[in-house]
Amino acid sequence: MISPTFSRPSFLKSSTALAGSSPFLAVVLHAQSAAKGPLMAYVGTFSSPLRDMLPTQVDLPPGNGRGIHLFQVNRTTGALTPSGVHELGTSPSCLAINAAGTRLYSANETDRVGENKEGPVSAFTINRADGQLKLLNIVRSGGAGTTYVSIHQSGKFVLVANYFGGSVAVLPIQPDGSLGPRPT
């Protein structure tokens, strides 16, 4: 028998809402219980001093970053605690992490390498125990001012935009997470 203060329609509505949310709650609880290692946040920066800059590129004010800054995130409060810096003097301003949380890719915006002064993209492995980064490799993006990276939904390619080069590139992700060369 249903309590007089709790009507049949409200009971059915509440039961449906609870039943509909149970798969979501299971995923959330599973994700929290399955979490291994710390929850990390990675912050790309403009590094200083900038070197080998294009005449049209300005650095006002100069960047004060030193590379990719790492923060441990408190899972309860969301508070950030500094956890180190992966020193990189190439202004890793845009970062992308793969779905598994095991690889990080950075656009090295102010670096220019090779004869054509191309901007590079770096690939890192993420240590799941402590969140620290280890450089896998660096590849050329095919244009200057590599400013944006994202990972294709298939997880097999890194998509790159070059600000000063006015170009885009698709870089293959190798089985070990490193980046393959840009197809020509």
C-alpha cells in the first residue's frame, strides 16, 4: 500500500528517475573506485624568454611559464596543489590528453625547427602512479606557430593547426603513443 502523503504518480516518477540514473551512478562510482594514482591537471604556458621569434610575433608581456605545469587535483574539493613542472622552453600553450589518460600532446607554439622553421608537436607518456610526464618524441607540424592540437575521436591521429603557417596537419599516433611524421 502506498502512503497517502506519497501519491502513485509521484512514486512512479521517483522510481523511474532513480532507475534511469542507476547506470550513471554506477559509472561514476566505478570511475571513482577504479581511479589509480592522483587526478592531475596539466597547464600549458608561454615560456620565457622566447627565442628565434618571427618579426610579426610579439611577446607582450613576456611569458613567465617554464613549460607544462602539473597540479594534483583534490577529488573532493577540486583544490589544486602544484606538483612540478616539465621544463620546456618552447611555449607548450595547447595540450591534449588521450581518452585513456596515458598520453599528452603539446603544441610548441614559439619553437621553429629545421630549414623551413616549422613548429613542432611533442608527445609525452603520463606516469599513472604520480602524473609526471616523460617525453616520447617531437615531430614537425609542417607550419610555423603551432598553436592548437586535438586528438581525433579514433585516437589514431593528432590534429594540428599552425597559426603563422596558416596550415593544418594530421600526425599519426604510433602504437607506443609517440607521433609519426606528417604525411607528405
